[in-house]
Amino acid sequence: MPRVRELEVFRLNLPYGRRSESLLVKLTDHGGMVGWGETVSPGAKTWARLEESLAARLIGVDWEHPDSVDSQDSAVDMACWDLWTRMRGVPLAEAVGGTRTSLMATIRLSPDPSVESLVARVNQQVCAGYGHVTLDIQPGFDVEPVRAVRQAYPALTLAVDGGGSYTSPEQLVALDSYGLEVIERPFAVDDVYLHATLQDQVAAAVAVEARSTAQLDEYLTLRAARVLLLRPTAFPALSEVRRAHDRAVAAGWDIQCTGGQGAGLARAATVAIASLPGCTLPCDVTQPPRNNQLVEPIVGANAGVIAVPFTQPGLGHTIDETRLRRLAKDSFRA
């Protein structure tokens, strides 16, 4: 039975790429076992809430299972799962119900100043072993680049991600003639009816990133999509992530796990969830830069394939604490 004797929380801005903020939680039990968790881009009030109340909720408290902990934050919940599974000597992927030891990966490519340059970047990734490419698109940079990539690679499995930047289905219907597998996040997340309208008009599967089971239920009720983008750290607990997975599978949806930012722990949790049987689409944890990661081994793909650490307990990765403490802009211990 875990009993936390010490906790530390770190806040840091990673030095490369978009310099997103990460919040890392370290839990140490009375036997010296350690569990780690991470939240990427935490809310403005998260730090203050944890500093005020986390110690009272965890220090010296016995708990049987992570679901019994009043974590109130995905990083704390992840750390509890990591600690609990390490104490039992089982991988996190196995503990949440995962079955696969390797995953196909997609590579995400951002908009490019020229279509020719984008096609060259796609060629580089195809030569590196990727058979699935996701293009970030936006109004004014969509049909032309998709057409060029499809003409260069007729057999490539291709998806696009609108990042919520579109406002009407008519802006996207023309893309359907290029054999897309998925159109991800075309509209703002709360525009359920726009997603449903687009899904009725295209053969490609529309993908939505629901951040709660209640929000997912809205999409399921209106049949507003056919793919769930599942980002584990967007949910308050991994058990809630599993419930979202189960509801999407019961509705006949495909699932793509996503979570490529952060220091590596959030990516590792994404890989564990992606090993669940309903996560049928390529996993998205390869977004650069890899140099931001503070874990060993690095979470990523080799020739388009991601290994699931089924031979190591917990998340299956260790943290570089020396580098973490050097990068941390704030921390507290209790």
C-alpha cells in the first residue's frame, strides 16, 4: 500500500521549439520508491492549487489504488499510477489494459513557406520509414499543399490537422478528393454541429479532441465524427482516459493517441494509453524537438515505429533530475 512521505513539484519552460510550460510531480513513498507525472501547459491556477493543498491530500495518506487518490490534476494522477505500478513491478501499459508492444507512428509537419519545400520534407520522412504523415493546415494553406503531396506520394496514408482554424465545412470539402484518411480538429472544439455537418459531407473521418467523457458524449450523440483524438494529459485521470477510450470503441470510432509536447513523461503516458486495443490509428508523439525530453530512453519513433516499454515497470522511463533541477524556474517540496 503506497504512503507518500515526500513530494516535489517543478515548473519549467522547455528550451526548444514552442517553449511550452511543463509541470512535473515527484512522489516518494516510505520505502524509497519514486513515481513521476507531468502536465503540459497547465492552467494558470494549477501551481497555486498544488502548492496550497497537495501535501495535505497525499503526505502520510494510505491508498490502495490511484483511483482512490483525490489528485485533482493529471500530473499527480500520473505520478500515483507510476508509483503504484513500479511498486508492483508491472508496466503502466499493462496496468491500464494495453496489449501491444509496438505502435505505428505518424509524423506531423507544420506549414511551409513553399509547397516544394513541404514535399521535400515529406520525402525526408518517408525515406526515414514513416508510412503515415499528418499535415498541419490552415485557411489559405490547405488544398494546394495536400494536392502536391498526394501527387508526389499516391499511396501515402495522409491526414490533415486544421487546429480549429476553420469556420465552415465548405472550406474543407474540396480536400476530400485527395484520399485523406482523417481531417483532424477542423473547427473550434465546442462547434459540435459544424463537425457533424462536415462528417456528413466527406468520406474522410473527422477527428475531434474531446477533453472529457461528457464532451465526447455530445459528439457521439450527434455522430459528429468517427475518430477520437485522445490526449491523456487533457483528462484529470488516466481512468477517465480509459473510460473515454471504451465509449469511443463502443460507438465504433477509431482512436488516435496524441501528446508530443513536454519533457517526456506525458509522451510516455500517451504511449501506454496508445497500446490499448481500441487505439487503431498511428500514435502522435514524435513532434520535435526531442532535445526537450528529460527522460531516458527518449520517447519517439524509429523508422515509423514506437516501442511500448512492456519490460519495465511504471512509465518505463527514468528522469534526468540534474537537468530538471537546472531548468526548473520554480519548485516546492513537502
